Amino acid sequence: MAVSIRMDSNLVAVQRVFTSIRRLGANPQPLLQQIAFYGENSTRERFSTQTDPDGQRWKPSLRALHNGGKTLTKDGHLGDSITSQADSEAAEWGTNRIYAAVHQFGATIATKAGQYLRFAIPGFGWVSKRQVKIEARAFLGLSAEDSSEILDMAADHITQLIRRSAAGGA
């Protein structure tokens, strides 16, 4: 069963409004680019605030506790790698760093060939372990504020289309 809605009007301004709304559906890329850029910046901000999308503080890393600085920002490579892109179908943001998933979701890293993993722990020196648990420190995702802001962007975009159409612009 198909459902169809059709609206006709003899008023030129109303016809322009619906033409503009159809254009938005056919080419939402400007709005999607704005959303992608917002998502990229919101994600980068999490590295400053040290919080996940739900507003929960990340568990501080041993390096940050002992040497100062912030968790996940020793050299800044992960936070600096956040990028965004958009086309006419989607807005995307994220990172291409291979280790990003370990930090986003957490992981247990175990030995493969050798008996032990050997690494330095700030304040303790060198240690050997059969496995290490990396805490999840989510940085990707949408907060409630992000979702609200994105909905506001869409509403503003549609409102601007309507205003331009009603005023006679294209």
C-alpha cells in the first residue's frame, strides 16, 4: 500500500516554500556539512573536558595522574585526528587512528608470542604483565546537547528556506 500527499496552491509564495523544501530533500548537503562540522568540534571538545558523550568524566590514565596533563592527550594525535565530511546523504565524523577503538570501547590486550608484555608505568618503572586492561574512554557519540543542537540546526535551515521562498528568493 502506498501513501501519497500532494499539496497545491495558487499562491506563488507557498509554491516557493514547497519547492525549497523539496530542494532540501534533494540536496541536504549544506545542512549535513554543518552537522558534520558541529560533530567534529563537539568530539574535539571532549578531549578538553575529559568527558564521554553522556557527560561522565573519563577515568584518568596513570600517565596523567603521575606526570600531569590530560588523559588521551599525551601527544594530541588522537584528538587532532578527528575529522568530518558530508555529502548529500550523510554527515560523518571520527578518526582513522587504528587504536581509537581501544580507547572508545576499552580492551584487554594479551601476549601473543612472548610470555609477557613489558612497558613503563609512570611512577613505578618497568613492569611485565600477561595482559593489560585498557579502560573505555568514549569520545565519539552524541550527547543530549548534541542531539538538541543538531535538531535546532535542521529547524533553522528549514526556517531559512521558508523565509527565502516567501520573500521571493530561490
